Amino acid sequence: MISIVVPVFCEGSNIIRFYERLNEVTDTLSSHAWEYIFVNDGSTDNSYEELQNLAGADKKVKVLNFSRNFGKEIALSAGVEAASGSAVITIDADLQHPPELIPAMIEKWGKGVDIVVAIRKKTEKQPLMRKIGSRVFYWLMGKISDVDLVSQATDFRLIDRKIANIFKVITERSRMYRGIIDWIGFKKEYIEFNADARMEGKPVYSYRKLINLALNSMTSFSLFPLRIAGYFGIFITLISGMLLLIMLPTHFIFKSQYFSSLSIVVVSNTFLIGIVLISLGLIALYIGNIHNEVINRPLYIIKDRLNFD
Ligand code: UDP
Ligand code: MG
């Protein structure tokens, strides 16, 4: 059996079309049994009603209904955990990930590839800000993390059962699905596809992320001052650093008395204070991570389970 995991957040207008297009593909692969696991991530529209109808009409459709919106990464985790197939395919509900790619993925899997990742070649009508955002994100991640994330790689991927089993025992709280999968390793191959513009509705994700960021800093309010200190430190370091770049050569190289020795000492000190403040800000980030791990909440709370016996 092969499991298809679909995170759903306010996709009421896409679900039926997605389901039909997916069926067209899986019908051609009838040598495999299929299960479709839709994870309703606290949609506020009619998504859950649509899913209930599908589940009522088709036994291979299974639905997990979250009690509220937990985010795509957690929805994916819940789906992969609930999947029982010997391969698990994660795919978006908005048809930006063409189901027609699935046969090629399964073919690679049949040849012994453990992870098949779909890579987006171009996205029509993707706003410039999002393009820049994702470029910057991957550049940054490449710099700071020790697994290399391929730019434009998506969550549209097939993983073998053994990867899914490993994934299940990873307990970190703040998670990125593809990051964890990349970290797990094993034999990985890539498939390219052209992303279409999203069918209906608007992409909610990036704006949600921004709002989340704001909310996060509010809930972890005790860390907020430290973080502010960090930003303040960056500001002070930049300003005093530039001043030093002018002052030091003027004083020591051109031997001008325009800047007094005292002023140079003061500005150097300010520069160092800036660096101390930046370090405090960094510590706030670490503490934030520790906080996340320590609170040890359940990752998600499932309200209903359909067709799970
Ligand atoms: N999604 C989700 N929870 C969220 C946001 C999105 O389950 O909080 C789902 C959404 O329904 C879709 C997929 O994740 O199936 C990708 O979302 P979106 O199209 O908004 O993101 P993008 O295509 O821009 O990555
Ligand atoms: Mg999308």
C-alpha cells in the first residue's frame, strides 16, 4: 500500500478537484493499494465538510481533523505518523504539486530510492517577495546548518516506510518536515516539475508565518527584552563601527588631532558594548529553543479520526 498525506488548511474550493486529479493518477497505478490521509489543519471554511463527504463515499480517504490550526509542518507530521503504507507521499492540496508526478516517484522508489524529492522549476505568478524570501531562506540555512537543503526543493516527496519509521521517533518540537527528512539521510533522488499557480484561494502561509513570529515573541515575552537588546546591539555596533573606521585612520595614520583620544576611547567602548548586546540577543535565541524543547507539549491534538477503525 502507498499512503498519500495531504495537509489541508482552508482548501474547501480545491479539495474535490484535487481528489479527482489524484484519483486519475492512482487509477493508472492499480497494482498498488492506496490510502489518502487528509489532515485538516483547523480550516475555517468548509474543508472539513468536503472531507467528510469524501470519506463517506470512499473508504481509502482517511481524515485527521485538528482541533485548531497547528501549521503545515505539524499537519505533515501527523499524517506521516498515521500513514501505514510502505511508501508515504506528501503533497499540497492546492494542486501546486502535480499528482501526475507520482508515477515517476514510485518508479524511482521501486528502483530502491528511499526519498524522492520534487524540485520546483518555476512558479508562475509567484510574488517577488516570496521568491526573494525563499532564496534568502535557503542561502541562510545553507550557511548555518550542516545538512544541505536544495533550493526549490518542496514538501512534495515520497519517503520509504523505513524513513517514515525514523521520522516518527524524532521528537523535536519546532520542526520543518523537509529539514528533518533531509537530515535523516538515506538514498535520495530529485525530480523536477513546473509549479502552477495555486488553484483557488490565496496562499496563507508566509503571512501566517509573519503573524506567528509576532505572536511567538509575545508569548515568550520574558525573552523579548533580550531580543530587543540584540537588535539594539546590532544598531550600536554598526554606527560605532563606522565611526571608528573614520576616527582611527584620522588619528593614527593622518595624525590629525580632530578627534580627541577620549572620544576614540568612548566610541571603541560603545562598539564593544554593542557586541555584548548582540551576544545577549543570541543567547535569547538559544534560550527560546531550550524553552521549546522543555515545555514538551503534545505536538498536536486530534479532534476526530475518520475511517481509522
Ligand atoms: N497548509 C496547512 N496548514 C497551514 C498552512 C498551509 O496545512 O497552516 C497546507 C495548505 O492547505 C496546502 C499546503 O499546506 O495544502 C501548502 O500551503 P500553501 O499553498 O499556503 O503554501 P505554499 O504553496 O506557498 O508553500
Ligand atoms: Mg501552495
